[in-house]
Amino acid sequence: MHAYHAIAQSDELKAKLLAEAKANIDAGQPTKQLGTMADGLYMSSQTYYNWYSPGSNLDNLPIMRNPEKWDQLAEIDIPILTFSGGDEEEQYHHMDIIGEKAEKCGDFEYYTIPHTDHSYTNKEKEAGEIILDWIQRKF
């Protein structure tokens, strides 16, 4: 098990925000900002609903809740490369979970690019070099 499995929102808060988001969407106001921060961010009702609705297609990186089976990854049987910035939020430092959940993938690589954020600010070239090197080695 990994040290980071905390859910950033309580189930009660998540239910409250989903209900608020759904009400706003149903009222024709999908861009209305939720009244409470979610995961440290203010976001629109539609964005929150897309990210956190059960079974959402955007729920493709459930690092924080770490489900037993990760359907989107379980069937991948080709090489996977993933990387994150060293200054990103905690959940992005556990990409090894992706490797564990990609049960049929026998070739998983994960890198952390130090001293950068989620957009790889000032490290764009380094990110590109990681990708190019990986492609050249794999294909």
C-alpha cells in the first residue's frame, strides 16, 4: 500500500458539492462557480460534476481514492510512459499506482522532473527529451 491514500474531500462534502453542481446544471447555469472550494480549487458546477460524478469518463486518474481495480488501465498491454513535476500536488507523486493498476502492461516507466509544476514550466525541453528518448527506445 502507498502512504498517500487520503481522499481530499469527505463523502459528505462531495455529496453536497455534487448536489449543488447538479442543481446549477439543471437550472441552466453549468458555469456557475461552486460556493465551496473542492480539492483546493474553485471550479464551475459542470467541471466539478464531470470530475466527481460516479462513473464519470473524466475519472481517469483516481490516484487519491486508489480503487482496487482501475478499469481504464487494467486492459492496457502496451508500454506506458508517465511523468510529473516535482513541485506538483502530492497525488501526482504516486504515478507508480498507474503501473500497478495497468495489470497487463509489462513495460511501465515513470519519471519526476524536479523543480517544476504540472505544466513543466521552464522544464518543457526536459519533458520533451524524456518523451523523445522513450519513443526512440520503444519504437
